[in-house]
Amino acid sequence: MNIFKTILLLFFITSLVSCVMDSTKSGDQESAGEKELIKIDADIEDDFNLALSHLKKEDYDSAIELLEKIIAVEKRVPSPFINLGMAYSKKGDVEKAEKNLLMAVKIELTHPIANNQLGLLYRKKGEFDNAKKAYTNVLTEYPDNLPILKNLGILCELYMRDLACALTSYEHYLSLRPDDKVMKIWVADLRQRVK
């Protein structure tokens, strides 16, 4: 399993096991304010951990079954909906993937992972304006979110042909990760094409 998937799964566990607490803006360490504390039942936590285990093994049917059971009882946190959306996406069920990702965003409008997954899904569907909206939802609260900045830049450059938007996203990304050699090349290339 790659490091991104591992971090993603750890994030989901944290959001269920602990309570939804102060979130932190990516990059600038500003508090986003205290959120309502949500206590999660131990049985739901166990089911969620088992669902994550199934996802790691790419056993999407078993993961979906458990996650559906969880959301039938617990609808206050976005993590089960995000994982369910991702599992359905892996199985090719775009409609159910979108439905669950939208539920996650309904719970937390600026949730970075939910919006990133939704943006990627909309991009695959050719709904570029919706994809851009999903990415910009995150950037209102988390302006330094690297995956969102990169995916917004890719969307703008390759799919929407909005080179100025792409350059802005890539330059912001590069300002946060100045050692990223690939991004340096992308920025240099776009600067030449924007002239």
C-alpha cells in the first residue's frame, strides 16, 4: 500500500476513534475553531476498523457491507461516507460513489479528502466545473492543501485549458514545496505557454 493510502486510512480512523475536534488549517497552523464533540460507539469503531482492513486488502464488497451498516447508525461524521464513496469508485459504481462523497461534504463542506475524491470523480465524469468547485471548497479554509492545489492545477491545465488558473495553483504549490523538481518543470513550462 502506498503512503498516501496509509495516511488516508489513518486520518479516517482518527476522525472516528477520537472526536471531531479542533481542525487545523493546512500549512499555516491556524485553528479553524472548535467543532462539536462527537462520541462514537465502540461497536461502530470496531466495524470501521474492520472495514478499513477490508479496504486495505481491496475487498471492496466486504468493506461496503460494513460501511453501509455503519452509516445506517452513524451519520454525523464524514469518514464512513468517504470510504464508502472510494470503495464504490473502485468498483466502478460512480453514482453511489458520488452520492456518498456528497454526503461527506454535506456533513463537512470543506473536508479536504472528501472534496479531493469528489473532484477526481467529477473530472473522470467530465464535469469540470463541479470538479473545480470541489477543489475550491477546500481552498477557502485550507489554502495550502497540497493535493488540492496540484489536482486543481491539473484540472485547469489539462481539462479546462485555463493556463492562468493552473499556473496560479502550481506556483502556490511550489511556494510550499520549493524542492519539488517535477513541479518546477511544470511551472517553467506553463510560464512559457502563458506569455
